[in-house]
Amino acid sequence: MSLETVSIMNFRNLASVRIELDPKSNFFLGANGSGKTSLLEAFYFLSSARSFTTNNRHSFIMEGKEECVVRGEIKKDFQLSRVGVSRSRSGVLEIRIDGEKIGRASELALSLPTILLGPDSIGLLIGSPARRRRFMNWGTFHVEPLFKEVWERANRCLKQRNSALQLKVQDRDELASWTDGLIKNSLKIDEYRSHYIRNLAPLFSKVLERISGLKDVELRYFPGWEEKSHLNEVFDRNSEIDSKRGYTSSGFHRAELKIYIRGRPVTEICSRGELKSLVWALKLAQGQVLLREKVPNENKPIFLVDDLGAEFDEQHRRKIQEYLHETGHQTIITAIDHFALSRFTETTSGKLFHVERGKIRN
């Protein structure tokens, strides 16, 4: 799978851009503020219908314009599929796949799986547990066909249970019904996540050792409740606490993913550079899980790599670039100058673009 062409209109400083991409390697060079990150943000928007830099739904629309539009052509098994996403200032989001209007961004994510690597990626380890849950959910969603359905049921049960707790609902049968549903679906999500992490862990260790030399690393998944207890027993013990607090204290929504080296949390003993390597290895390994679990040509994710030169020294850059090239993923990499990519572009065929004030040229 590869993204063949992308057309961008009124997205930040990109007024009207059309790019024909190489199926493997694409390099975008430009000074800070030229539009490199905006370009990657547009690619990400095409794959998810949202931004990776802001939660403001309007801020990426070019000033003075009423909407932004990003369209792309995806090649899968020698067939082209067309996707398009637009967002208006009034808040209207429209997603189309092969001309058909789509109601959910999850369908877009299935059509164009995209993994982002950049300066903010370290937040996966030093940020809130919610970021690590999103990381697990994204990977599990792409390898387990039933995950989405179970996830939606679990969230509905959680929302209704929390509402009943906050309103002090006296109907015990109603609360019990939502509790039973939440337990059932939390256990299923735990099963899917556990399977995903078991597949991810050995790949993560191999990638990490290759790009950084770090060894003796352990990936630990915590389901969101005491692991040695049955979940229904946990809910029974916490029923009074949940009633007082007005929210559910245990379940799939409290899961956590942590990394240890020789039994100690990496956030306590690793340098910032080592933490970057850990996060990048996690995401690179995530791409490999998709290749092993699914048909490679249909589900090979695209990697968006923002400002590689600012993230690592030359040795680490070379190892990461070699890994990406060997695994065959389509990559879209930005950098300030040729120096950050010199080793890669000398040995790798692909396309080189220059970005200047929102304009793209070969």
C-alpha cells in the first residue's frame, strides 16, 4: 500500500499544493516556518480527520478561507482508492472514500494507517496514561476486527454507569446492568490488548537494540484493575467508593503501558535521548505488527517523520533510516537541510522536494 498523490487546499500556509509521491521514500527539505510540519499535518489530517498539533478544529484552516480540503489516491494491490477530508469554519467535517460519504473517521484510519514520529513523540512516555492507551488502542484496532465494536459498547456502558453514579440513581438493576456490560466488555478489550502487546514486545526489543543498543527492556501492560483479582470482585469492592466519587475507578479505561530496564521504570533512569529512542522503537515496531498480523500490501502503514535531524545524532539517524528502508514502508520525512538526510539519500532512491513559504517544488 502507498499514497500515490496528495492535493492540499487552504491548509495552514498551503494554499494549493499537489504532490506525486514515491512509493517508498519522500524527503521534504525547508527552513523552519516554511511549511514542512504543516505538510505532514495535512497528511495526518487525511488519515485521521484531525490535527496532531492542536485540538482546535479551525486553527489549521488558512486565514481568510472558509474551509480546508485534503485529497489523496491510495494504491492497494494495483488498484487506486480515493479519499478526501474537508473541514469548514462552521465545524462541518466531511469524509469521502471512493466518492461515498463516510460518517466515522475510523473508516478513514483503516484505509490509510499512518504512524507519526516527531519532536512531540516523547510525550508517549512522559505524558499522561491516556496517550499510552491511545497507542495501544490504535494498534489493537488495526489488527483485531472486532475491537471497534467492543470498544464502542464498553464506552457506552462506562458513560451510562458514570451518569447513574453521578445522578445517584436508586434503581439497582439499572446500575447492575451497566456494570455487567462494562465488566464483560472490559475483559474482552483486555484480551485484545494483551494479545497485541504480546506480539509487539519482542519486535520492540529487536528494533530498540538495533537503533539504540539498549537491552534488557521489558514492556508491561496493566489492564486497569488489580491483575490477580476477578473484575467483578473489584467492582464489588469499589462500589461504595465509586458511588461517593461519582465515577468508575476500575476498568478498560484505566489501563496502562510501562517500560522497564532491569526492573526500573525508564522514566526514572533514562536520558531524554534514550527516551526518544524508546518511543521511536515502539512506533517502528507497531508498524511491524501490522505487517505480521495482516496482508502486507493492504495494511502497511505510512510513516510521517518530522524534523529527523533535530531528534537524533548522525549515528541514530542512519540506523533509523536504514531500518525504514529495509522494512519497505512508505516514508515521508522532513528536515531542515541535506545534512540530516545525507547518508540516506546517497543510498536510497526516492523523491526529494523543497518547501518554501507554503510552496513545494522538486
